[in-house]
Amino acid sequence: MGGTAERDDLVRAGRAMAIATVASRATGFLRVLAMGAAIGLSSGLASSYTAANTFPNALFELLFGGALASVMVPLLVRAAEQDRAAGDLYARRLLSLVIYLLGAATLVAVLLAPQIVSVYAVGFHGAQREAAIGFTRFFLPQIFFYGMSAALAAVLNARGKMTVPMWAPAANNLVVIATAGVYLLIGGTQRLGDLTPAQSLVLSIGTTGGVIAQMLVLAWASRRAGFRLRPKADPRGIGVRRILRLAGWTLTSVLAAQAAVLCTTRLMSKAAPGAIAVYGNAYTLFQLPYAVIAVTVMTGMLPRMSRAAAGRDLAAVTADLSRSLRLTGVVLLPVAAALVLLGPQITTVLFGPGGAAQAGPAVAVFGVALVPFAAYQIMMRTLAALQDTRTQALIGITVAAVTATGALTAAHLVHGPLLVAVMAGCSATGYTAGALIGAHVLRRKLGRIDGHRLATSHARMSAAVIPAALASLAVLALIGPAAGDGRAGSLATLAAVALAGAGLYAAASRWMRVPEFGIVVGAFPFARHR
């Protein structure tokens, strides 16, 4: 019984996190739709807004999604394991160090706003460039608030309070949705040339205000958890040099990823109009299943792994790594197949027929990357738990190099709307390379990564996906032409395909006795006896 409980507790603990993540990501899509209604999905104004928001948002995905947490959580867990009171003092001193570093980085970024726009959006000129610079000056302070959100989330995660950080982005999204509503109420335009200073100010303040709201939710939760938010200016006793060394390698990895984002964004700014916004929408959709499943599992896994690594229990680290890869795979494999097969229909429902032409193929290509991307991120968190941020950074640099090289090559060979999908393919190639390298490195560090069990489980999961995919294709061929390519028709097609595909995948998984499927289903009481 003890082994079964240990096997299942990660999923049970993640149930609330998954629900919170779904809610946050759902409001995130409402945010995309609201801003699309306000400023358009592929207008010049939308591209200026998106380009300005790319830098802080990319940092958000890297920081809040794990980079800062991957450094802080193991440190906080190890400190708390020794002594709770000393652990609290350590956390306050560490948070103070984070505040100083974030403040300095944010100040430098704001001063360099025009240069950042020049780097990220080389194809912008005239009014579009000026609008992007104006937005960027207001958006760059988000770096500080996103970083503080990540730091406070790490404090909560180390204390076992993992659900509130998953809810916090919903506050951000709701503020931005309200901002879009206010913008429309004051007669907001989708034409860049007609944008007034007041309209620009509403968009700028509202967007950054959402990030502040997210941080305030986490600050409130930290106080409720008993953490005193008063900074402790004296950094002595926390091992500043060691922290800076760990953080330095993590920052290197972040910068490498930013370089790949920069390369892709610059190249698309010269491509089809609105390409940056289309790519951003496709990437947001790709991130949804990853955030709901993989981030939930990784959040629950990292403190456990950190404790095991601190005790040099490499067998426990290996078990958590294997469990995390299998639990994410059993859900993400069928979702990846759905993205590949139904990319155009999904984007039509979310963004309308006009947005599906470019975004649909990009979503399908991102679907291929979904499982490798999740595996890559889980392996990087495992290295973080082992406090080997150097290897983590070197793998991140390799992923960025593969992505950037592919993007540069693609830009010379492909032109027009297809470039967005090809850029997604370059990212997919980079993530796959990162997953393969990560597996090789961890096998050497841990001695084993439960490879036989991983291969067997994923083979069963893939076999269960095949009949579901074939059934989905059959339903798509039968219903798709009659339903049409409009929003309502695409929604009807999606519903029919989802029923057929999900039902067959569930039946095939049970028939093939995929144990991870039973664990995931068993986490939800309403599904246990079905």
C-alpha cells in the first residue's frame, strides 16, 4: 500500500493545481480574445503591442515557469530541512537578494527600451516603431513584478502551498480583460495611425497592472502561509557566492532562450504582416496543455526531488523523474495528436477563420513538439534539483543554438505565411534535441533513468493513441466538409472528433493496461467508477 500511495500522491496533489491552471489558462484565452477584439489579431497595432510585450512575457514563461523557482526551491527546501526558523530567515534574505537583482535589471531594461525594440522588431519603422517603444517603456517594469511573483511562488512551493501560484495568473488575465473592455468603451481603434495617447495609456497601464495584481495575490498568500514579507537586507549566511553561481548559470540559460526568441521574432517582423502576433497565439495554445499537465507535475515534483537529492537518494530522484515523464506522457501524447490533426479547426474556433490560415499549421507543428518539450523541461528541473545548473545551462544553450540556426536557415528558404509554421518547426527541433541530450546526461549522472519502463510505457501509450487518431481522421473526413470551415462548423467538428478520439483512447488504454492512465483518471473522483 505504501508504494501505491507514494506512486499516486503526485497526481492527487496535482489535481487542485491542474484545476487552477485550467482556470488561469482559460482566462488567458479570454484575454487573447478580448485583446483581439480590442486591437485586432494581426493588425499593425497588435504587432507593436505583442512585440513590446514579448520580452517581459518571455521572461515570465522562463521565470514563473521554472527558471527562478528551479534555483530557489532546492535552496529553500535544504535550508528548511535543517531548521524551520533558520529556513524562514534564509528565505527572507534570499528574497531580498532577488529584489536587488530584479530592481537593477528592470532599471537597465527601461533605460534601453528603444534598443530592445530595435533588437526585437527590426522590421518596424515610423509609427509602428514609436508605438512599440511607447508600449515597451510601460511593459518592461513587468520584469520586476514577474520576478517577484516567481520568487514568492518558490517560497510557497517550498512550503507545500502549490495551488495559489497556479491561480495567480488569473488575476493578471482578468485585469487585462477589463483593460480591453475599457479600451473599447473609450472608442479604441485597431488602426495604428488612429491611436490616441489616452488609448495607448489605457493599454499600457492596464497590461502592467495585471502583472502587479498577480504579484499581490502571491504576496497575500505568502502572508497567509506565515511567511514574513519584510526583506532582510543583510545577505550574510546564505552563501551569496554559491547562489550567484547557481543563478548565473540559470541566467545564462535564460539569455540563451531569449536569444532564440529574439532571432525568431526579428525574422518574423520582416515576414508577413502580423506574423509575430500569429506566432504568439499559436505558442499560447501550445503552452496550455503543457502548463496544465507538465507544469503541475513539475511543481509537485521539484520539492520532493530536492529533498531526495539533498539526502543523496538518487534512486528516489530517478523514480520521481520516471513517474513525471510517464504521467505527463499519458495525457500529452493524445493531446499532441489532437493538435496535429485539428490545428486549423482549433484556431478557427479560438481566433476566427481569418486567424486560422497561418496559426493552424503552426499549432499542428507545435503539437509535434509537445511531448519532447515537456520531457526537456522535466529533465531540466531534475538537474536543478541536483543543483547542477551548469549542465542545465549548457543544454539550454544547445537548444537555443539549434532553434536559432533552424530559424535563420528557414528565413532564407521560406517566405510568406508558411514561415510561421516553419519557425514553430525550428522550435520543435530544438526541444527534441534538448530532451535527447538531457536523457543522456541524466543517465550518466543518476546511473539509470528507468529507461526500459519509460520505453515500454510510452510504447503502450502510443499504441493507444493510434486507433484514436484513426477514428478522429475518419470523423474529420465524414463531418468536416459538411460542417464547413466557419467557427460553428469547426466547433461541431471538434466536438465530434473529441468524443470519438477520447473514447477510443480511454478504451485502448484500459485494454492495454496502461497503468499511468488509471492513476490520472483515479485522481478525479467523478471518473473512478466509470
